[in-house]
Amino acid sequence: MTATWIKPAPSPPADARNSPDKRRRPSRERADATRNREQLLRTIRSMIEHDGAEKVTMETLAEQAGVGKGTVFRRFGTRAGIFQALLTEEESRFEKEVESGPPPLGPGADPVQRLVAYGRARIEFLLAHKAIVRESIEHCRPTPQGGLTMTLPHIRALLGQTGTPWSVTDLDCLAMQLTAALEGPLLLHLEAESVPAPGSNSHALAASWQWLIERLLRD
């Protein structure tokens, strides 16, 4: 039997493989995705401002933004994911203040002062964004899932700068307990409609945080 030779398909010309359309498509798609995300976030903020966070759903967001419902589901996954995306942006701004803002919240102050300032600022942040924080919690999960924040590693780093004679393990455990003391009760407290307006540094949560840190690390 005579073997049949099959002529291979010709390769596309080099200029076709490297054409501007081929090279630019991924970056163009990323730019489109970024614009879509920004449009969705703007729409969410507008909906919260006019109707309240509790009125935002995947369907109403898609309708208001003029996109398909599938686009919203792919972007955020769940309704809580909508608010987690908003919260992530606000968290980024908060982190910049902590990492490079003026003392005592930012660098340059005594670590105990920074711990006190961080707790007070964190409380103000959560109260100021309580509607978003509340809606970002996945209630179907065994523990609140609002995304990881900088609180635990930041507290641990500041504890390590205080010069306390505790072991690394003790400091790790203390950082975890302080994180729970700061953020755990706040997440539960956010469910109450009687939460005072942000801006009051005399609020019991902020005052009790300062008392705890100063008694723990200065006495």
C-alpha cells in the first residue's frame, strides 16, 4: 500500500501572527474589564445613596448598570460579593493612611500610641461603613467572611516593637486575641440600629480599646 502524504496547512505569515489586533487584544480586554468594574461600582454607590444598601440585588444592579445579569454574577459571585468589592476599595484607602499617613496612626509614633490610634481609627472606619460591612457578611457561612484585613498582621508587628518580654508564640496569640476584641464585637454591634454616628471618639468601643491597650502594655 502506498502511503498518502498529506500536505500540512501553511503557517500564517509572521506579520499576521504578530498583527496589532492579536497583540493588543488581551490588554484591550483587561481595559474593558476595568471599565466595567468601575461602572458597576459607581452604580452600586449610587444605588446605596438613593435607595439604601438593603435594596441592592444582583438583578437590580445589572438593570441599573445596563449589563447582563451574568456579568454581575461573574464579577461578584454573590450579593455579599458586591459589597465586599466596595469594602476592598475603602480598605485600600484605610491601609494607605496606616502605612504612610501622619502619626500616631501612621509611622513615627510610639508602638503603643499606634496601637491605640489604630483601634480608634478602625472603629471609626467600621462605623462609617457599617451599611457596607453589614451587607458584605456571608451569613450562610459558619463565621463572618468579609475578606482578610490588615488588622491581625499590623497589631502583631506593633506588639513586636513594644519591647515586651513575651515569646513569639505569646505575641502571636495576643495579636489574635486583640484582633478578635477589636473586630469581633464590632461586627456583631453593627447589627444594631442604635450604633452612634461616626466621629465620636468618646464612644465606648474606642474608649475601651484604649483602656485595654494602655493597661496591657504600659502597666
